[in-house]
Amino acid sequence: MKFAYRSLPGFFGRSLWLMFLSITIGTLAAKAQEFDILLKGGHVIDPKNGIDGKMDVAIAGDKIARVAADIPVNTAKKVVDVNGLFVTPGVIDMHTHVFHGTSEPSFAGFQITNGYGSVVPDDFTFRSGVTTVVDAGSSGWRDFHLFKKQTIDHSKTRVLAFISIAGHGMLGTVHAQDVTDMNPVATSFVMNEYPDYIVGIKAHHYRGADFIPVDRAVEAGKLTSKPVMVDFGGSNPPLSIEELFMKHLRPGDIFTHTYAYSMPARESVVDEQDQVKPFVFEAQRSGRIFDVGHGAGAFRWHVAINSVKQGFLPNTISTDLYAASRNAGMKDMANVMSKFLAMGLTVQDVIVRSTWNPANVIQRPDLGHLSVGAVADVAVFNVREGNFGFMDARGAVLKGGKKFEAELTLRAGEVVWDLNGLSGEQWHVVRASSN
């Protein structure tokens, strides 16, 4: 049916026709702006989808809506110019401690469980491009419910967890020796109660001359089909890491603090001549996962540099973020990622070990990529060039010419970090529009 204002009397007909045009044009304009945010002109690195080049990324609501070259700017409500920057999936830091609380230590040692030893995740994540953290065993089956209520449910950062095989989590070194509190059945029961949050089991800080915590963690892993992360060492003389890799851990299980050097309490992956031990390569080839887990004391240049030179690279890059590590040799995730640039890895090498690799290790293939329909967790990095110094866990410095700096971070489609105001409007425009 054709509508003509001439068929209606004078002023009334013209007014009705103009109103109709206004509504129609407004509707078409709104429909044309099908995206909420358009990241325009960046170098997209998405390892899962094999993308490595200049692309635009469009976001609708909390999902990735389109990744393509030259998406028209008039299709988005907000256009952010990221030309000259790297656009990646939101970073996954696979080893952190974020069960922050005010409980006093119940046992000798640094209290990570519900204590000052852990940190508040949102204070450290978005500013380094991280959108997902995995807590590495701060809670056990006895107190995971409190960790969820206190931290997970109140964080913008996505918080997942490896649950400690020790029922009380990381109360301190003394408690970590109590093998009677390491119950695989109880651990697996709680894991099955929280399948969306618990991604594996952690064995840690044990000083006995046996593999009891590892074996019980693996038993819980078998009951739940989840991986085990091991913070190994403490006995003197040290237990064999070859035996750990080949006789106790399964393919998919994780050895963290890969580049630590803590002799005589823990055997290193390199020998006295800084040569990577042959069985380490074999363990990695057979599916054991090697995680950085930098921390306050678990990353040494002589181990890392010589390992990288010999082709032994980590599967995953992580911080071991906690109170004692946050301002030491380890600054944040971007800092740890930058250290691998300084050792000769490419930007692409680093991004895959900080996004898609950890997503697969924790069995969360919904994360770590920019596929259409995926949650819009996105990091935008400036790879700065200059003269930078990077410290290991003992204060030794390696100079480097590049470093990652997070310019913009989006969590579920929301801008949660904007270092230089890329997504904002100029103040005079904002002021003019408010008048």
C-alpha cells in the first residue's frame, strides 16, 4: 500500500508524513548500526582461527560479532581506532592466587587461603590485558564455597580455579605436609558440584620424600577427567622430576615453575652446564605441560634463556601472582610476556602461550579466541620499542628492546581498561553535546 501525504488534508497530512519519515529513517539508522563497538584497523592475532594480520573486530553486546577487513564504520555505535596496535583474545593467566581475605595465619608460613597472601584479581588483571585468571590451589574442598562467594562472585575478572588436594587449601607450609587431609574423593565431589569454575587439582609445597600429594591429586583428576598442576619440590635430596614426569603425571598434567632454580630442594630442568635434560624434551613431546609460574622466586634467567636457546619453550605463560610477587621481579602478566620477547620469541609466539594454549590446557575451548559468537574478551596491546630492563626472581636483569603495554581491555564486551582514552570522546565534544 502506498502512503501519500497529499491524500490527507493540508498541515495534518504533511505532519504525519514527516513523522513517518523520521521514524523510518531512525529505524534504518539504528538497524545499520548493528555493532556496539568496532575495533578498527588493528593487527589481529587469533591463533585458534589462524588470523595474523590487519583486521577489524566488531562486538555486539557481550559477543564477538564479526572479524573481517574494512568493516564499515557506520555499522557501529562506537568506533575505536586501534591502528598500529595488536588486537588479541583476552589473556588467560593460568597461575594466580586471588583468595584474598583478612584471616590471620593458622599455621606457620604465608597464608594464601582467605588471607593477605592472595590479591584482589581486578586490581591486577585488566591493566595487563588479562580477562581470565585461574587460582592455583588457594582453596581446597573444605573452603572452595567461601572462595566462590567471596572472590569469584564479586569479580569482573573471570575467576576459575585449580582446587588444592589439601582440604584446607594453602593455609601454610605445615598444613601442606598433612597427607591425611588429601582426599581425592571429597575433592572430586566438590569439583563436580562446581564444574563451571574448578578446572583442575593442585599439588603443592610438600617436603616429604615421596609422591603422595601428586598421586592423590592425579587420582582426583582421574575421577573428574581434569588436569593436575604440580608445584614440585622441597625434599632434600630432591625427588626425581624425570620420575614425576614419566611415572606420575599424565599427558595434559602441568608442571609449573618450569624455569625455577631451587637446588638442592628441587631438581632443575637444566644440568650444571645449563643444558636442558633430554627427558624434559621427551616429557613435553609426550604431552606434559610446562607452565612458567614466575612468582617471587621461581624464574631464573640462566634457566630460562638457555632453555629457550635450546628450543625448550613453555606451553603456557603465567605469573604466579600473589602478594609477595606482585612488585618484585614479576610485575604483571604483560611484564612476564615481555620477558619472552626479550628472549627472542615473536609476538605471535607469546600470544598463543597466553591465550589459546592455556584455554586448551584448562579444557575451556570457549575462551582464548575471537571466533564469532565467542564472549568478547579482548586485549589491545601496544608493543613499545625502547631500552627496557627485565628482572628475574633474584634481581638479575636482562635488557630488551620491546615490551607489551595494554592499551585497552574488554571483558564481555565492556571496556574495563583504557590506558590512553582510546574509547572515549574528546572533552570538548562531550561538553558541547551536553549543552
